[in-house]
Amino acid sequence: MIQALILPALMAQAPGSALPGQDPGDSQPDPRPLLQFRARRLREGLGLSEAQADRIARRWGQFDQEHFTRQRQIAALRLRFNDILLGPEPEDRKSALIKPLLDQFMDLRRQQEEAKHRFEEDVRAGLSPAQQARLVLLVEDLNKQILDVLRERRQRRRGF
């Protein structure tokens, strides 16, 4: 479920992407429109009160920020892995250089998993089982809409 929950934010963060109903000229969307978009869809799709929808949308945004920070750190470590592994050093030296980086990498992945579980628990805590099922369906619909918008934008850039 978590990848599906993250996709809208990932797509919204991509340069040149826009949420449905958002100005496609915005290269870095303001987080408030994303929060408002999510909250509105949560209210409409799950029948949540404004307070409930806003709480979930804010928590979602917080999760996104933490997730993206760790993802950037993980990506930087992977680049360092590649630099070391492709370098001229002997294998034992490469291993010595990579060991502390690998420990950091594994710790970040563990943190990602723990944060994912905390996020899912936080979001599910205030929802009935029926609302949880609706959330799964709603997120799939949101992701489809965003992928469609991105696909259209790519085609326009290519001149199709």
C-alpha cells in the first residue's frame, strides 16, 4: 500500500509534473496544493470530516518529506558504492571502504521500513475497515490520474 500512497507525491515532485487541476507550468509545486488535493480527495472518497482528512493529508506530507530525505541519502550512498567498486583499489581495500557505507545504507533501509509501518498505522488508526478499503481504491485512482497526466505531458513534449 505504501508505494501507492507515495506515488502522488513522487509524481508531484518531478520537475514539470502537475497534479490534476494544478497549473502544469509549476515546476516545483507548493506543498499546500498537494495537501489540499489529498485532503479533498480523502473527504470525497472516504467520507471523512475536514479535520480527519486534513490530519491524514498532513501526516502523509510529513511521511513524504522524511521518506524523500532518506531516499536521497540512500541514492548518495549508492553513488559512493559505484565510485568505490569501479575504482582501482584492490578488493580488500574496496571492502574496507564500503563497510561503513553499507552499514549506513542498511540502517537507512531499516528506518524506511519502520517509518512506513508507523505511517500506515497512523493513517489506518482513525479509519474503519470499510474506509481503509476505500483508501486503497482511492489511492489507486489517484495514482492512475497522476500517471495519465504525466504520460500526456511526456507526449506533448515529444510532439505527439
